[in-house]
Amino acid sequence: MTDLPPELPLLSQPRDKKVRYVSDADQLQQAVADLTVATGPFALDAERASGFKYSQRAYLVQIYRHGSAIYLIDVTAIAEAHGPEAFQDLASLLSTDEWVLHAASQDLPCLAELGFKPSRLFDTELGSRLAGLPRVGLGAVTETLLGLRLAKEHSAVDWSIRPLHPDWLNYAALDVDVLLDLKIELSELIAEQGKTHIAEAEFDHLTRFKPKPAKVDRWRGAKGLHEIKDTRALAVARALWQAREELGQRLDVSPGRLVPDSSITAVAKSTPRSKPELSGMKSFAGRASRNYIDVWWKAVQDGLLTRDLPALKPASTAIPNHRIWPQRYPEADLRLRQSRAVVLEVSEELNIPAENLITPDYLRTISWQPPENISTRTIEEALLALGARLWQTQAISAKIAEAWLKAPSLEDDSPDTPEAQPL
């Protein structure tokens, strides 16, 4: 691959393609008709309003296919006027051919809400990782493989706003404009490296992607709660977090835009004894801190009065945090370090990032609870049961088994033992 010139041409308009904004059912049917007679994979992208709205639904969906226009589908306008059934014909069409997306796991859930589900897909972000590209953002990959700079100044706008600004629509069109070309370039690069079977396995796995289930105690993820050492104050924080979550859902506003985590922590620490005291707290900030003071004060009271006090640390059935293994579980720590060294070695051999070679949680799990009889087969079976792909287990299982079976005693384990970077 040759070095690129320092200043690449800026792609600020779609290349030789019509761009059509679709905001009603008749226009959507015309788009489906046009896309039906076009050929090849569908380039797809979706724009959400992350950080602005509570939901992660799509507000705009971009679709392009060889021979068609680039369609910018205002799913909000169409759904409000005609209901979700308006997208049935498009969903049926999209199931007939391959999808090309960038960072597919980000968009697949909101596309599934519209009834759009892939039968096959190609992820240009994941493909870039498998090909060993040093930077895998869409702009960086476009620069590397197509020699073009993408205009990306509208990447963090609120896509729920209507009407959409023309510059935003132009930005949205650019994302799908380059995807099909990137697929061609990446497919060739992956084939040259002998990784086509790996990419196909990963892309097939992605067609069944589902987000991880939400944690039961999501409120414990609020920033600053680790500073609270009192169960009553923690109950106040929990009640405030839950009230913020319910209000955010009702208003369809990102909870953090109502009151920040820092405000929840500040109130929990000080435990105000009256609504005026709460309202007068300078550390209780946010756009909804005063407009919904009754909501917050009720939450404070609920936290102060509840008998259901949360534990300072949640009970967990998960394996202990691997950071404490060196002191408390040295045998498991030794296995983990040996496994990481194997993964790092194979990662470098294949020129694939370690986190794409094997999910770090899988490596920690088998290191914590290894098979009773260590062998290539038993390690492979354990990894497959966790969800690893066959190519992944074939790449590392034998070497992990070999490393574990060497079984050096912990007394002989020198501090100089090579250790991979944390996964």
C-alpha cells in the first residue's frame, strides 16, 4: 500500500449520484421501486439522536444501491403519518441481498426496530480491523483506501430536529456514497491476506447480533457513586437515578441532559432535608433540575424513607475482577497471563487486533474456570460454548493448551515472564 499525499481531496458532495429525501409513504414506495430494479448490495446507514433523546431509534436511514439514487428516509415523519407498517415493502426488499454498513453493531438494533434484518452483511469497520488497518473510523478508512477525505463536521448533531438542515442531509448521503467502494477494496485486501474465511465467519455472526442485556443495577454505573460509603445515601442516589430514568423515558430526553450524574452524587452526599434546600443547592444542576423539583424531592424522600437499602457493593455471581487475581488467585492469574501472551502472539502473526481474535471476557472465563482435563479439544469446546467462532478457537486453543500444560510452579514464575497487554 503506497503512502497517501498529505492533503487529500475533500469529498463534500456525493459523487455522480442523485440524492432524494423521502418523507411520506408515496415517496417511500417510489424509493422501493427504484431500489428493486437496481442491483447488488445495499449500502446502509442510520442516524440516531444519541445524547439528545432517551431512545436509540433511527431518525434517518440512508440507503444506496448500484443504479439507484441515494435515499435519505425520514423514518420519523413516515412512521408518525402511516405507522410502522409503511416500511414492510422496504424491509422485504432489504432481506433479498447483502448489506454493507460501517460499525454494524451500532445500527443493527435501531434498524431491527423498523423490521429491517439482514440475511448477509459486510461491515467495513470490522473488515478494516481484520485487514489490520491502523485506523478504522469511516473517515480514516476512506482516506486510506479511496484517497478521499470525508466531510464529517455534522457527526454529533441532534437528528431528531425537524426540518433537517440541508448540510446535515448532504453529510448523511456521504456515508453511504463510499460504502460499496470500500467493500470492494477491503474484500481484495482481506483476500490477499488469506482471511476471507475469517471475515465471512465474523460477518455471518453479526447477522445475529443482539445488544447485551441491560445490567440489573444500572444505577450503580453513575459517575461518582464509588465515593458514597453510606447505604442510606446510596438509596437516595438510586431513587434519584430511577426518577431521572423514568422522566427521561417519558419526555424522550437523554437522562444525562436532565440532571448530570454529578448532581445525583452531590445530593446523595448532602441529603437535603427540604425541597427549598434541594432547590438551593448550586451543585444540583441541569436543564430539568428546577422545572421538575417535585420529582427530585419525591425521589430524595423515597431514598431517605425506604427500608430496602442497597448494599454498598452489589452481590455478584460473576468471576472476581481479574485485577485482584495476582494477590488472591495466583493460579488463575498465571493462566490468564499465559493465555494473553498466546493471544498477543497469534494476534501479531495474523495482523488482527487481540480483541477481535478472542473476546477478552471469554479468555478470563476459561482462565478462571479451566476444563478439568486440559487439551486442545477441551479448551476449544469451552470457548465455543461461550460464543467464540470456530476460526478463533482453531487459532489459539492448541497454543493455550500447550502453555497451560507446561504448568510452571508459581514459585518458579519469574516477574520477567512476558505478559501481553491487558485485553
